[in-house]
Amino acid sequence: MAVNRSPHSLFRQAAIPAFFAVLFPAIAAASLYAQSSNPTSATNPFYGSVTAHPASDETLQLSLDDAVRRGLQNNLGLKQAENGEKALHGEKNEALQLFLPTVTLTGDTGVYQHNLVALGFGPAAVKEFARFLPPGVVIPGITRDTLTEGQIHFKQTLFSGPVFAGYKAAGAGERAAYFAKMSARGEVVQQVATAYLHAIADASQVDDARALESADQVLLSQAHAEHEAGTAANLDELRARVQLQSQQQSLISAENALDKDLILLKREIGIDPGQKIALTDPAPYSDLAAQTPEEARASAYRNRQDYQNFQNQLVAYKAIHNAYRAQRLPTLSFNGYYGVSEVASVGSHGNFMAQGTLSIPIFREARLRGDADAAQAQFSAVDAQLADLRNHIDQQVRSALLDVDATAKLVQVSRSNVELATRTLSDETDRVNAGVDDNLPLVDAQARLASAESNLVESLYQYNLSKLALARATGVLEQQYRVYLGR
């Protein structure tokens, strides 16, 4: 956040404990991870995970729900957000201690030697004391004694404006960290679901490429037999062979892409990269119930964790501002102890101290006004960011709705293209078998069908991504991703 001074440094100056050292970095952590064209956990922790189990020889059957569950358990980005929340909870407890009494028990024993001359008891002073002592008693210049003592100390702040405001800020900070964690959970669901859907799309591409390779193999066999029989030209056989090899290249590329995307998926959900997995869910498809921008925006304001995060940041910065203003108020505290001291050969005796302290600031106006102005600037900055976030949410919701509508239409067009390409291929196959055409139109029809099927797979993938983006924009992704994907 673009602020002039960190909350941690300001609260150190205001005599507030250092629980803000991790407060605002933890709040912002969930929204600072940048997307990368070469995804690694170094650039984005959500691309990494803690490996739960070593690889085994068995093939792991993995559904989308299983992948999401594993991601929520093992994803590195989410674990960092959870640790941030734990740290804020600990800092809040540290702030709570300022309201509670501090009681400590001490005890010690030791042998002490004293030089009375060094302490000011010279010969003249000793002579004055000697007349009060019985005859024959001599005061030595060096004395020794054994002292044993035990004390119980009590300390409590009874009233402090900065402490009260600081505790309120700590509570708001803890709530902000909670919403940062929940936002991170939504990020995990979106990342894992996207990776799973991408792998499904790649698997569909592999299946299509393998089916087309089989068809091209049959076409080559037919062309070779016809050429051997003298009913077809050598060009037809060469054309079929080129088509088969081209399709084999496409299959190799599709299988390579699938393997790499499966590795990325395993890295995000804590599965060993060497573990064999099989995706059990097919590509989901269903039409999404229509939503108006107003309905989606209302859901976003109600459920978006980053929006609630900023609202709690606002409360925290307001409390910081109040803490600085409260430095003008008196501070009341109580300190005391009770102890027992025993000197060898003398006996024991109790001792105590009870002290109330009232501290009233007289004149620190320049410092206090400067701190308050800096805190007010931070509050205003977060307030402006919250207002901007409201507009940004509106923009995200409207863009997501447009994407869902556009990709749904693309799916319809792609399916129609596949049907047309399939009919065209069937007609061309009949013409070739009837000897009306050579196999050039047939090869072209196969290429068009392959392109149409690839476009359908891509459009289904984009449609599902747009629905996930809409669920994320409205703040319901973790709870309703199954509904949005039509599962």
C-alpha cells in the first residue's frame, strides 16, 4: 500500500507493542502474487506446495474435488496465508497482555562482603558508633553477611488511551488476516481448478489426435492397397503418408503438453511430481443460470474476502489514528511488590512497595500532531483504495458476465462446426470409396474436423474458466465451484 510511514514504526513511537510488524504485510500477501508466463513457486507461492507423500507405483485416481481438497491442505501460498493469520493471532495476544496484570516471582541468596571504609564509615564514624556498643565490641572495616530474599512483583496498566486503541487495531488486523487467508483459499481453488481443467482439455486433445491418427493409418493402408492394385496413383499413397506423419507429430505434441500440465497440477496440490495420476472427471459442461450485473455485484460486496479485508484495514488505521490522539490523555498504572529478606544471624523481615503512577503529557504537540497527521494520511489512503475496490469489483463482475456470455456462444458455434466437419468427412469418405474423388478432399476434410474438434475443446475450456472467474469475482468460488462448472 502506498503510505508514508509503516504502522509498525508509528506504533513503536506511540509506545504500542510491535504486533503491527507482521499485520499489514500479512493482509496484503494474498493479493500480491503476480501471474507469470513461466509459473514457479518463486514468483507465485500458489504454484508450489508441500509434498504430502512420496511417489508410489500405483496410479492415483484424481477427481476435481480430490484435487481441490489436496490443494487446500498442501498448497504453499495458502500455508503462508495461514501462518500469517497465526502470527497475527499471537500478536493480538501480546497486545492483550497490556490489559492484564503482570505477576512475577523472584528469589535469590548470596554471600556479600562489604568494605565499610569505602562506603563512608571511616575511623571517625566508627568511633561515633562505638560509644553505643557494649565494651569490647569492635566494628571491623570488612564485614560479611548471607542474604536470602524472595519477592512477588505486580504490575498493571489501569488506563492508557494508546493501549486501548492499539488493542482495537490488533483485533481488526486479526480479522483482516483471516479474510486474507480466505481470499488465499479462493485463489487455491481457482488455480487448482484451472490446472485440472487445462489437463482435461489436453487429455481431450490427445484423444482426438489419437483417433485421427488411427483414421489416418486406415486411410494410408487403403491408399497403399489401392496403389498396389493399380487403382490409385502413387500420389494418393504419398499424400496419406504425409497426413499420417503430420498427425503423429500433433499427437506427440499433445501428449507432451498433457504431461507437463499434469506435473504443474501435482506441484500445486502436494503430489510428488513422479507420481502417476489419472484424471477421473470428464470436461464439465452446463449452461449457467443468468445473473444481472446488480445481482452479481451485490453478491461480491457480501462475499468478497478482499473487500472485507480492506474494510478491516480501514478499522485498523482508524484505531491507529485514535491511538496517536489518545497520547494526550493521562496514563495510570500501578506497580508493587511484597518480599521477605533474611540476613544470617539477624532474622527475617517483610518488605513491600505499592506505587500508583499518573503520567500526564504536558507539551509534545509537534510530535503528537505529526504522528496523528501521518496516521490520518494512512487512513485516507486505505479509504480511497476501498472506494476504488468497489469500482474494481463492479468492473470485474461485468467483465466476467460478458466473458461467460461470449464463451457460451463460442461453445455453441464450435459444436456446430464439429457437426458440419463430421458430415463433410463422411460425405468425402463415401465419394472416395465410390471412386468419385481422390483422397485430397478427404485429407482436407480430416484436417477441418481436427481443427473443429480442437476449437471445441478450447472453447469448452475457456467457458469453464470464465465461469470460475465469475464465481471468484462474486466471492463464492470455494463454496460453489461445482455449481458453476455444472457438476
